[in-house]
Amino acid sequence: MTKDEEQRQSLLSSIYDCLTSILYYFCKKSMKHFCQILLLLLIVSGCSYDNKFEQVTVDDKFSIELPDYIYELEGLNPNGLLQYGNKFRNYYTLVLEKEVSEQDYESFINASYQELVGLLENPTLTDSLNTEINGLPGRLLRLNGVVGGNEGVSERILYDLYFVKGKSSTYQITIWTWHMWEETYAEATKHIAESFKVLD
């Protein structure tokens, strides 16, 4: 594929994602423009895109591979070492670092989980399992809950929280999207988490 074709494919992918989000919004708020949006969506529905990943290294502390359709953002979390996402796709990745002793590792995981649960309505924990990421012990917590409430359109969001225990720090990788898109991004989410490497 030539560079021009890649740019065209990327543009069509972005347009498709934008229209998908708009369609979902109007379906939630009003059916008035449903047919118009559906028609536009069908025009670009034949567009396909490849999931390509790019490696990002942060402060010589860790590296991680991210899909090329998400980009650096600000404002996801003031303590985030890495904040990437795509507002049209509603897909985000955040990495936090915490110096945690061996004794406080479980407490840190529980505190992070409780902090997120406190922001959600009707939270549901669907997975909690020990794992290993590039030779380091880790933990995965998968949960979903409703955000928005009275402030806007209520949406059920899926969160994958990965905790990776390094030599001197514990890293928290949080990846989230709409719950209804769990299968759409399952492979990308798994790839992101499994690509995480501590460099110290």
C-alpha cells in the first residue's frame, strides 16, 4: 500500500468512526436524523482499515505498543505518564506509575479499583485474575459501569485495569471504551497490555 493510499485509508477510517459516534448519539437522543446519518454511514461502511501498532517509550521507564488510530491527549488524568485516545472511537489508554512496596501492592490495587468504582453507577466486576506481562507479575481487573448520569447521556463503559509490578514501581494501565464495543477492541486491548515493558 502506497503512502497516499495509507493516508486515504486513515482519513476514511476517521470519517467512519466519527459517523458511527454521531449515529449512536442521535439514536440515544433523537430518531429525527437517524435516516440521514444512516445513509452517510452506509456510504463509508465499505471502508476497512488495518490495525497497525506503534511503539511509544516514556521517560526511559517503559515502552508500550499503541494502535495508530489513537493519539496523545491531555486531561485524562493529571498524573498520567501516558495519555492516548481517540474521541471519535471513544477508545483511551492511560498509564500511571506508583512507588509501592511489596506489602502495599494489594492495597494499591484495591484503592485504584475503589476509586474508579466510586465514579460509576451500577458498577460490575466481570474479571479479576493474576497474569504475567513480559515476565513481570500482574493483575487484571475488568469492570463496567455507567457514566454521565445527570450531566449528559448515560453510557455504560468498559474498563480494563492492568497492574504490573516492576522492581521499584507498580504501573497501572487503564484502557476503556463503550461496553457495547468490547469485542471490537478486545484484540487491540490485549495487544496493548501484553506489549508493556518496564525498562528500568
